[in-house]
Amino acid sequence: MSDTGTPRNLPPDPDARVYVISVAAELAGMHAQTLRNYDRLGLVTPHRTSGGGRRYSPRDVELLREVQRLSQDEGVNLAGIKRIIELTNHVEALQQRVAELSTEVAQLRSARRDLVPVPRTNALVVWKPRHARES
């Protein structure tokens, strides 16, 4: 255990809001004013302290680096980068939901052994009811 009571072998929390703007800017290789601009544009939204100071997480710093890479290496403008971030977040949320639903389905299948899985085929089955009075 460390002096803070947390196990030493655990990786740091990627969402822990630990860096002030000057440290985050240095870690991301940017000027602090660039981080303020990105915050204003909604590209990276740091946590705010009660006094209004920005606090960045390791995940925020990685996102800042990705914004810089997209802008400098790929030539994407800031509006495009914002859309990429939004779509990436949406895809990640959908993937998480699919994983949750898959777990739930697996749990239901194991709880209900009387359910028979229906094989997926390209066959088409047409059901035609018999009339009560066939001649």
C-alpha cells in the first residue's frame, strides 16, 4: 500500500481530475491558452473546482493529444474534430450497451435452459392456418 492507502500496483484512475491547466498543457505539448480555447469550443471539458479552476484528468490529456494529432497530422479542422469526438463517444456508449445486453442475454439463457436457440438461416417459413372446415 502507498501512503495514501491505495495499492501501489494499481494504475492511476484515468478520470481522476488531478492536473492544473499549466501541467496539462505541458503534458499535452500545448500552450495553456490553447486548452482554454478547446474548453470554450467544447472539445475537451475539464472539471471545475469550486473556485473555477480547471482540473484535467489523464484521459483529458490523452484527448488533447488526439486533438493535436488530428489537427496537425490529419489536417482536420476544429469543427470536424469536435464531431469526431462526439461520434467516438457515441460509438463507445453503444458498444458498452451491447456488452451489457450480451451479458444479460447470456444470464437469461443460463437461467432458462428450456429455451431452444433458433438457428439463423436464410430459409423462409410460411405458415398457413388450416381452416376448421376443410372439405
